[in-house]
Amino acid sequence: MTIYTRRGDHGQTSLADGTRVSKTAARVEAYGAVDEANSAIGFARAALDDPYLDEILHFVQQRLFNCSSSLAFPGASEPAPTIDPEDVAFLERAIDACQARTGELTQFLLEAGAESACRLHVARAIMRRAERRIYSLDAEEPVAKQVLAFINRSSDLLFAAARYCNATEDVPEETWDRDAARPAL
């Protein structure tokens, strides 16, 4: 099997059931954005020196493939791997564990800090874009509710994980200052 098929050279692609659609279709945009988020998480993992967090993010990546697979099937009843409520509950426990280390959030934060934290913030922003694309698709065709919940909680986890990285690497968080002074030039 080769990577190239030449079937997509004219702006069409196949969904998981073989249906041909435009590469700009809402469904393709949705699972494409999840793919971007998954890649960004892999990039963030490359900067981690924390086996605990790496294991959690590895799990997220595995389930994001389930989300993409679900999104690649048209209609509400897909034979794809699924996301179940326990997957979402796991993410909530992981967020709570990160927050136990960082404490509650009391101010808006700048996306800054340690390299690992910055990469996680980029992954979070991409995950939020994926969430928006999935909701656009859901407005046209139903999307599994657990996929929507998992994507939402994944972006929350990425934010909590970025804060966790700054805390474990002893890098202070930078807060938003709406009246920040301009630097001297």
C-alpha cells in the first residue's frame, strides 16, 4: 500500500464509509482540526520531562484518534471506535490532579513560561479550533456527544497541563495586565 493514491488531486476525499466529499466539507474540517491538535500534543510531549504527564497525554492522543475516526463516518451511527463517559471522567480527574499542584486559577494568564508549557498552550489553542469545527459540523449533522465532551475536556486538560509544567519547572506564571506599561525603546 502506498501513501499516495492520486484520488485527492481534484479537491475530493473519501470518508470512512467511502463517500466522496470536498476536502473543505465541514466533516473533513472537523477531523482535520483534531489531527492538527493531536500533532500539536505530540510536539508538546517531545518537550516534556515528566513521565506522569506524558502518559496522560499519550492516552489523550489515542482517544483523539477515536474522535477522528468517529468524525470520519457520516451519520449518527458509526462503526468507529468510541469515546465513553469514563474517558471524559478520566480527563476531569487528570485536570484536578494538575490543579492540585498549581492551585486554583485567580487571574487570566498569558500563554508563556517553560517551553513545555508554551507548547501545551499552542496545542490547547488548536484543540479549541477543533472544538469550533466540530460544533460547526454538529450544526449540520449530529456528532456523538461524548466526542464533543472529550474535545472540550482535552483543551481544559492542556491548559491545566501547561500550568502544571510551569509549576514543576519552577517557572512563574505571567498574568494579564490590562494596563501594562509600554517598554522603553
